[in-house]
Amino acid sequence: MVSFRIYRLKEGLRDQFRWSPHLCGTAHVRPRDYEEAGQLTARNEYHAWALLRESGQPLEIGDLLQTEQGELRISKYVGFEAAVWIVPAAHAN
């Protein structure tokens, strides 16, 4: 079993994500665009998706699951794909 941290895409960005073209490969996501929404334990991301659907709080397109090891998986129309956080570089003085 895997422990997942759940991140929900902020509502104001959901339509933008939904209507953007689907790109294959790793998605680059910004932490400021997401709100942490708890944790759950499941066999894999698809089992987590099913458990959340049954709970009445389903994962929506653009939401993220993060494993204890820090691996991100983003929910898309085609299933789950890899994602990474975009961390802004520190500005030099």
C-alpha cells in the first residue's frame, strides 16, 4: 500500500487546465496553483482515484497525488501521468 498526499487544483485554474491541449510526457506544475487536501492509503493511483470517487470527493482533472517518496502523478483525461513541481530559482542580489 502507498500513502498519497492529495493536492487539488485551485478552482480558478480548473477550466484553463481542462481546455488546454493534452501534451504527453511529464507535466510541470506550480505549487501555488494547488491546495493540499489530505492523505489516503491505496494500492496505486487508480485505486486512490476509485476510493476518492466512492467517498464523494472524487479527483478531478488536474488534481495531483504525491507519494511518500515525492513522486507526483497528475489526473488527466487519459489517466495519470508523471508531474514535477516547478520551483522558482532564488534571485541573486
